[in-house]
Amino acid sequence: MYQIIGYLQNYAWGKEKSKSLISKFYLNEKDNKEENYAGIYNDIFNPFFKNYLELWFGVHPNGKSRFKIGGKYLDEKTKYEIPFLLKILSIDKPLSIQVHPDLIQAKELHESAPQIYRDPNHKPEMVLAITKMKLLIGFKPLADIKMIISSFKVLETLFAKTNYKSNDLKQIFSQLFQFSQEELKLAIDDILMESKLCKNETSSTSTLFNIFGYDVGIICSLFMNFVELNPMESIFIKPGTIHAYLEGECIELMSNSD
């Protein structure tokens, strides 16, 4: 059995390093200095690394793991492809709302725009919560989305431009992204002032607004299912499922894709 060193991704929405679960999974500073790894991989003790979001264990070119002894990459010592990527996540601020492609879409996107879609792999994900974790996943039933729209005067007025009471989620969602910035501001102010949703979702809406301001994702989040995982609970996110991690720490296992 060999000890491996994960690759740190220090994105701004990660936790402060002194409070991050990632630091507990990582080599301590003494070991790091003794092995003199600072020059051959991203050194987490660099003072510019203020936030720890993801620690990767795998062979993806955007963040390869190394063996502690010798410092070689995993794929330099094994003749087998490693088809998965394991991550530890320490989330302090909400990540972006996102949707991952299936295998066919991933190959097409990578061929057409490799500078954006960096590999041809799909990205199914499984998340295991280590601490209490909050996330948004999937769209609510269409009837619930219509009820939300009708609960807010400004939203109902804006969506009245289209037949939002039809059974077409795509039409409703597309209309949302056609709002002007002024319309978005009016709608979000109305939501924050007159919210009739449950406490958890109202809290998430306010949190998102405090971070992102008048962003279309604030309204989008109202159309998504709010989920809270307790430690050791898990959830599977298949390709094509809209989702966003809000806060918490977890282990995430996915196909070898970024």
C-alpha cells in the first residue's frame, strides 16, 4: 500500500484553510518540508493559498496526485487507466449552478470547444456528506414552480409575457433568462421582501443574494429542490441534473472529468 498526496484546488469559495476539513486529510507541514515537495506540486503552505475547496485524488491532467515516496504521478507507476476521480470538498460559499453532460454530449463539446470542455468524459457524481451539507438539486415539480411564480407579483407579471401555466418547463426556464437587469432587480427585491416559501429556502435565497446580488441564479434557485444531508448521508447526481452545492464538507466520487 502506498501513501498518495492529493492535488489542492484553492478556489475562492472554499473554506479558510485553518477551518477546512481538507487540511486534516493532507500531510502535515513537517512531512511536507521533509519530503521537499514544494517545488514539484502545488504547495498548500504557500501564503497565497487562503482557501481550500477541493483535494483531488486521481490522474486528471488538471490535478494529478503523486506518491509520497519518490513524488511520481499515479499514472507513471500504473499501467492501468484510473477511470474515476475522488475529491474532498470544503465548501464555505455556494458554488455555481451547473449541469454536467452525458458521455455523448461530453465528446461533442470537447471536440467543438476543447479550451472550455477540457476532456471528453461524462460526469456522474456521488456525494457523501461528512458534515451537514446543503445543496440544490433538480427541478421541483412543474405545479410547484407555477405556484412559486404566482406567489410573487413581479414574477407573475414578468412571466405573463409567456404562457407559464403551460406544461413546458423549458419555455418557463428560457423566459427567465430573457429578463432585463432591471426586471431581475424588481423580481428579486419582491422575492426577498414577500417570500412565502419555507424557512430553509428563504434563508438560502437571502444567502445567495448576499453573495451574488441581482443574479438570475437567485430566481433559478427557487425552482430547484433544496436538500440537506446529514453526515454519512449520500446522494447521486446523474448527468443532465441541474445542481449547486451551497455549504458543507463532503467526499465526492465521479468519473475522471473536470
